[in-house]
Amino acid sequence: MAKKKKKDSDPKVHDDLKGFKMNINSFGEISSSFPIDKINEFLNKNVEDKKLKDRDDLDFNEKDDK
């Protein structure tokens, strides 16, 4: 018999994103508990852009930026 998973518990998230929730309504609109600017700031800081990492024409080091 298959094990049942708890669906009521909150997922594990990064400490900077505690309380983050996303919902999609019946019209397909995405609503979030955080402003989009805060989400983008987090992603810029913690996620490497795969398209830009091998470009020679950019003299940009993400770790030195922040």
C-alpha cells in the first residue's frame, strides 16, 4: 500500500523566503505573498544565469556586485 504524504504542511524554503506563497486563480493569474521586486532580488543574488555565464563580452562578476 502506498504511503500518504502530508499536504497541509508548508514546503521547505530558503530562510529569506519564509512565508512565501504563490497561488494561481481560475483565470490563470499568479498571485504571490511577496512583491515581485523582492523575488527578483533574491533570484539575482542566489541563481546563476546560465545564458550569461560563458559570455566573454561581459566583464561582470555576480559575487562582486552584491
